[in-house]
Amino acid sequence: MKNNKLIAPSILAADFANLQRDIEMVNSSKADWFHIDIMDGVFVPNISFGMPVLDAINKHAKKTIDVHLMIVDPDRYINTFADLGADVLTVHYEACTHLHRTLQAIKAAGMKAGVALNPHTNVSLLEDVIQDIDLICVMSVNPGFGGQSFIENTYRKVGQLKEMILNKNASTLIEIDGGVTDKNAHELVKAGADVLVAGSFVFKSNDPLSTIEDLKNLANN
Ligand code: DX5
Ligand code: ZN
């Protein structure tokens, strides 16, 4: 299917003093999703932004809201994020003791359920819950900061995941998060990726609209 590979600009790299402008830019672009990074300063060594900011984003965003929780004990906030407009809610494998229960709770709250894997976490750990996961976010940098370099081992992980998804007849999407640029977008999709998150590469470029369009074309050609 053409144009079925998705681009998700990461708002972490937006200009927070001009947030509405940047949200409208994404609304009018070829992007598919808004990627929203929530960090608690405990699971990752950084704090991003929280509920009031997401609430403000949700008032203007006209596309799917993909929330990536980099927080400990995410179960506490599942209903809060549903109320704030999250369409996809992704928790970290490393932050969940009862992942299966967490996934069911996310779906019961009306959202798609995602699981993110740190670079050191082996994809095989998801084998027994793959049927319950709508999206797997493969971290291609260590979570916590934008603007880091892409970890090359990601291609291998994506290939392994794709094989597992096909073997299990699951419909899970594979998302790549961190260091995505025009240099790796096409290769990532070839390896099996469905959603590409891009923060710095989009928002720090001279022309974010055309950068998004370039990524969309690279992912779909
Ligand atoms: C990192 C975040 C990413 C980040 C990506 O912890 O999860 O979503 O915003 O930023 P870039 O594209 O700049 O690597
Ligand atoms: Zn993210």
C-alpha cells in the first residue's frame, strides 16, 4: 500500500515559546502523528513537560496524538492521558512489572497500546505479549534527550521484530524513535519500520514542512 508509512514529528524539539505555530505547521504538513515525549526525571535523566502542556497541544492538534511515557509506574496515569487526548499510549518495557495488565488497562481506557524498548532490551522479551501490543517503539537512542545519534544495531532489532510479528500473525506497528534523518529513513522502512519519529531533524531544519515531506517520500518510495 502506498503512503502507509507514517511520520511522527516529536514535539520535544519544537519551539515552546511558539508551540501553537509549530503545532499548526504539523497540522498543515504531510506528517501523520504528533509524537509527545513525557519524561519524569526518574526513569530518564531529564524532565520534559506534563499535563497542562499536553492539554494545550491537544486543543490545536488535528492528527493522532502518540504519547511516549518515559516514566516509572505508568499505570498511575493511564486514565489521565486518555482524558488529555492521547490516541496511542506507549509505556516502557523496563518500567512495567505487569506489562500484560498495563496493556489491557490502556486499551480499556480507549487508546492503542504501545511498548517502548530501550536499546539494550532484546525484542524476544515481547514474544508472549505481541498479540496484545498495537505498537512497538524501538528506541534508536537512549531515551531522555533529543538530538542524539542513531544506534546502528536498530536495523537488526527491527528485522527480528518484523519476523516475530509475521510469525505470530500480529498486526503490531513498529515505530523508530531517536536520531531519524534522511540518511536512515528509507533503510528503516526497508527493515520493517511503519512509523518514524523525528524531532531535531524536523524542527531544527530551515524548512520543517519540506523536511517532513522529504521524510514521508523517503519512507514510502
Ligand atoms: C528521546 C525521545 C524522542 C526524541 C527524538 O527520548 O523519545 O522522541 O524527541 O528526538 P530526535 O529525533 O532529535 O532524536
Ligand atoms: Zn519519543
